Amino acid sequence: MFLFSLRVNCGAMSAEILSVTELNRRARQALERALPLLWVTGEISNFVRAASGHLYFTLKDEAAQVRCAMFRSRANLVPWQIVNGQQVEVQALVSVYEARGDFQLNVEAMRRGGLGRLYEVFAKLRAKLEGEGLFAAERKRALPVFPRALGIVTSLQAAALRDIVAACRRRAPHLPLIIFPTPVQGDGAAEQIAQAINAASTTGCCDVLLVARGGGSIEDLWPFNEEVVTRAIAACAIPVISGVGHETDTTIADFVADHRAATPTAAAELATTGWFAAMSELDQLRNELQRHLRRQIEARMQRVDTLSRRLLHPRQRLERIAMANAYLRMRLDAAMRGKLTHHAGNLATMQLRLQRQRPNVALAHSTLAASAQRFVQALHASLGQPRHRLDNAADALKLLDPNATLARGYCIVRDTEGKLVIDSGKLRPGDEVALQFASGDADAQIIRTR
């Protein structure tokens, strides 16, 4: 309790007169200096959440009450719904609301009532077990790579059990799951959890034991902070995985267990790591084997196609032989006709030579007349053919005449060295060129090329 007194010296009364505002300000400063940040426990009443997000309520016990204010930035950090009648512990600064002169607590943090005691018990038990070496890394056991069966200590109604079963069915569907049902919160839960762990340890029916439950408040998870549970985990004959709560939840069971998982699903995944990796490797090997067999089958099919193209039906073979015979017969006929034609030609030549050896005046006159006629015709032809070639050359010369081309609207382009330009790629903007037209010439400068 904070006590202060106001002493009035009637003999020497102070001449200073304070305003109400100054009085309340000094009172607030005195209280804040005298009472630093402290924890206060009590029951919430008259709870109001303002539109601004600030919280206003009264904290009371059996004999007294005090007004409290919790600003929005601090209120947003409270992880549960605040209602009247809750027993809470608040960390607050004693102050005075100067506008009304009300004595109040400015709340900085809030937790459920009794958490301070629970944290103290938690810290003491943790220090005790750590001193006994139950948290030592050298006593942690490795998990079997391929467990034959998986034991689960949890509640049959827990969502954690469904998550574990779903994860195991997805990653190792053949793995037997043995459930040791037990309540995971409430009075007597710690003793029943310890009994379930001992049962799993003594039966020897599983290789790995999962101790799991879903998230919750510290009170809900408290059975896993009880010494009876932690010692049962430490004495368990098989490796234990703790999958209690969510990622941010930590219990003493997590420190004692051989392995800690962030969630029940993560605990199931940790226990089935070996089987899942083996199944993944088997899937990969199966895919590789299927690809290899597919390639072998495709290669054999291509080989069969090649052989099938080479394999001929007897009828096709006979047809090919018949076609070859027909071709040879055609060549033989052609050769015989060629021989006969050659011999007939020789015979005609010999007959002609024989006839030439016999004088024939009439034939000679006729031949002479025909020769004279051919001579005249050849003479006319020989005179007309050069003239025709001359005309053709003149026409061709006209076609090759560049002046004729220029007369049709074309021009000749030369660079500064007088060389013909036939490619626009040889020019650059700014180059000077000379243009020759059918009539006259001109100088030009290149602006752009295409």
C-alpha cells in the first residue's frame, strides 16, 4: 500500500497556489516515481472495448477495486478474448488520469491468472531435471530408420490423432499404428499419460513412441509439464518423439524426449522419414525402370520394323523374279533388233556402194541438176544468213545500249572515285554521289539508305 501525508505548517503557510491541473499532474508524477512497473492480480469487471481499440475495465478482489486502461497497441498482444469475470494478472504502471483526477492502472501486459505460479513451477522442475542430466544430448536416442510399428499416446478424440494418422497414411501407409488412448488435459491427465507411456514401453509392440496433442493454453498443456510424465518419458525403453502443441508451445516433455517436433503432424513425419525416403527412392527406381523398359521395347519394335521390311513374302519374291526376267527379255529383244538393224544398214551400204560402181548417165545428170539447184539455194541462204545475224546483232546491241536504258527513266550512280554503285549497303548517310541521266548529269548527297 502506498501512503503519503500532507503536512500543513500553519505558522509558515506556503504562498504557492496550485491549479487543479497542476495538482493532478504532480500527483501522477509522484505515484509513477514511487510505484514502478508492477504485477497486479484480480478479476475483470465493467469491461469496455472503445471504438479506438483501447480497453477500459475494473480490476477487483474481495475488498477493493481499481480502474484500468489498456491502449490498443498493448491490447492487440493479448492472445485471447477478454470478458468480465476472468481472473488475470496485469503488468501495469500506477498513475492518475489528470482530466478527472481518477486513480488508475495503465496496463502494459496481461496474462491469465495463476500463470506466474505455473511459470515458477515450470522453471523449478526444468532446472531440477536438467541438473539430473535428463536433458543431456548424449542420452538422446536415434530413431530407427525403418520402424516396424509406431506407438501413439494421445486422446482418441484429439485432432492431433487424425493429423498423425493422415500423415502416416500419406508417407508410410503400410506402417502399423498402435494407439495408447489417454486424456491429455484436465485433472489426473498427467498420471494417465504416464501410465500410457509405461504401457507402450513394456509391451514392446512398437519401435517409436509419439506423445502428442494439439495446441492450447498453458493450462491445457500443463500435464506435459508434470514430473510424472517427464520421468515416464525418460524411462521409456524406446525412442520418444514429443509433438505437443504448436510451433511456439514448449513443455518439459519436449526437453526430456529423444526428439521434439513442432506439431503432431511434424512428429509423424519425423517418425516416418526413413520409410518416406525409401518409398520416394522406390518410386524413382520404378520410374527409371519403366523408362528403361520403354526404351528397350521401343528399340525392339524398331528392330522388328526393320526386319519386317527386309522379310518378303514368297509371292513378292516371285513377282520380283518375274519383273527381272521381263526386264532381261526386253533387253535381249532390244539387242537383237539392234543387231538386225546394224546388219540391214551394212547391207544397204554395200548395195549403195555396188550401185556406185555402175555408171548411170541419167542419174548423173539428175544428180548434177539437183546439185546445181542446191548450190543456188545454198548461195542464197549463205547470203541471207549473215544479213539475218547482222540484224539480230543490231537488235541485241540496242538492248545493251545504256543510253536506251537511261532514256526509259533510269540513272547511273557513281561514287566520288567514279566507281559504279550497285548496292545501297555500300553507302552511308552523307556520302556524295554523281548521277548520270539520258541527258546531262547531277551531284547528290545520300540522306538515308534502305
